[in-house]
Amino acid sequence: MKYQTTAGFDLALAKLPREHRRLFTDAVRAHLIPALAAGAHRGEAPWPRRLRVHKIGKVYSLTWSFSGPDGRALFTIGADTDGESLLTWPAIGYHDIYQ
């Protein structure tokens, strides 16, 4: 699976404290990527409970930290021009990304 980020995501990620960026990266590597490989986005496997993934319209929300900070990120899953799965990250931050 390929991935891309939006300019807004990149800007918001750069503003996060280093420790919060590490928490996000660790959650994606340890839990999200294996879930996607197992087919969670196709209903073939459950989403990791630790990430509390839920769908809001066409966008998925995941929680990368529950306490200090209340870290959230949004992603979509589609296809690139070659038909390969493409994960797009439009937003990252805290609970206020939903506004």
C-alpha cells in the first residue's frame, strides 16, 4: 500500500511536539500497517481496538494517543492511477481536527 500526505497534514505534523510525532509514527507502524495488510479496511480483519478506528463518511479517524495528548489523525483509502491501494493522510492533531 502506498501513502501520501496533504500539505495541511505536513504542516500540522511539523507543529506537533517531537514526542507526539513519535507516538503517531509508532502507532501507525505497530498497529495500523499490520491491520491494513490483514485487510481491516475491507472487513477481512478487525481494526486494532487500540487505535479506535471509525469511519466518518468517506474518511477514517484513528486515535494515536488517548491520554496526554488526545492525538487523532484522519485518513482515506483509495487507489492510485495504477489501481494500487493508496492511503491519504489529510489531517493530524488533537480532537479539534474534527471541527
